[in-house]
Amino acid sequence: MQRSLRRQRGLSFVSVVLIGAALVAAFAIGGQSVPIFAEHMAVQKAAQKAANEATSVAELRAAFDRSASIDEIKAITGMDLEIDKQGERFTASYAYEREISLVGPAYLVYRFQGSTK
């Protein structure tokens, strides 16, 4: 009898557990991040729409707040917008942070900023 000296292939149990834990962590963080990015897209859209339609600073803030209540934007309000006037048009800029609690004192912080054109 001749023994075949082939090496075993595959993953060990510890490797499977570690890969599984990494995948669960990635899906957990991704699941919490998707709504944050969706809200950011809504903030961009609401700010652009408000800046295009506004004829005054107060009207721009009110238009943003109306859009924010419809799209359920909770990160910023119309008062958080920095508004400038360039010629006849208004531009709005914003900056805010959102965080996700990971484990204990560890957080994942997203910093968003943008402006209308």
C-alpha cells in the first residue's frame, strides 16, 4: 500500500467562525449605514430644491423644513443651513455628523457636508 501524501483542502472550524463573524459585523454596520446615506441623499435633494425655489433666506429655510418633514430628515433643519446669495440666486451649504454605536465606547462617525450650486 502506498500512501498518498495529498494535503487536505478546505477551511478549519476556527476559520469558518472568524469569517462568519466578519460577515455578520459587515452586514450589521451596512444595515445601519444604508439609512444614513439615504437621509444624506434626501438632504442634498431638499437643499437643492429649496435653493432653486427660494426668493428670500426665510423662504429657503421654510422650504427646506417642509421637504425635511416629508422626507423624514432628522439630521439637520433649515436653521442649520448656511445661506449665501450669489447674484440673484441663493446657495445653501451644510455640514453634519451621524454616528453608529459599534461596541462599548467604539463609534463609527460619518461626516457629511455639501452645498447647492
